[in-house]
Amino acid sequence: MLKLRLSRGGTKKRPVYKVVVADSRFARDGRFIEKVGFFNPLLPKEKKERIGLEAERIKYWLGQGAQPTTRVARILGENELMPMPANGNNPQKAIPKKDRKKEGSEEGKKEEAPKTEAAPAKKEEAPKADAKTEAAPAKKEKAPKVEKK
């Protein structure tokens, strides 16, 4: 299968990528069929020199059945060479998976319940938290120590 993907170049901690058409079985930086562009992630997004693409050749390879990787599809979408992919941007990525599930279930409950009922539920939670904080210091208090002479 043909892929439109990034091939890494540059030096250590200074990457520069080539956008290439390659067989999916070849190594990332290995043999490729054709170079169709470049991508320099170190430059600001506003600069023209950040991305360079050969639009005609990319359209040709897409017509031949080459599949772009998610990153290349996003680059092509930004340059209006193909529609923007639906996936590829995950704002939840930095949140641990178990916490994502908790937040998702809470959001689902909020959507199901009307807003008028959601507000009193929050008020009910607050007194419970206060009761716990008041009870905790009472447990920590101990009888004063008696000094022996």
C-alpha cells in the first residue's frame, strides 16, 4: 500500500521532515518513491517556509490510491489539498485515561439531567464536603499530655 508520510531528516533535536510517497512496508526514513514536499516544525505557523508541497503531484498520488498518515492528512487539510480529517486532534490526550472516563461519565449525566436539577445537586455536595472537614479536626484532637516531674 502506498502512503503519503513524513520522513525525518535534520540533526538531533532539530528535525526537518520530507513529505514522501513510500510503500508502507519500507522504513520511515528508508527508500521512498517520490519526494512531494517538506515540513519544518521549528518555524512559526505563520511563515511560508514552514510547509512546502507540490500540489499537483500530491493530487496525482491521492488519485492513485496513496493514503496519507494522520499528520500528513492534517497538513494537507490545512493547505486545502484534501478535506480536514475528523480525527487527529485529541485535546484529552494529556489527561490520564482513568480520569478521562470519569469526566466523560459526569458530562453524560449533566446532558441527561435538566440544568435546573444539576444546580441543586452541586449545592447538596457542598454541605457534605463541609461536614467531612469539620469531623476531621475533631478526630485529630487528643488529650493534653501530662508532664511528669
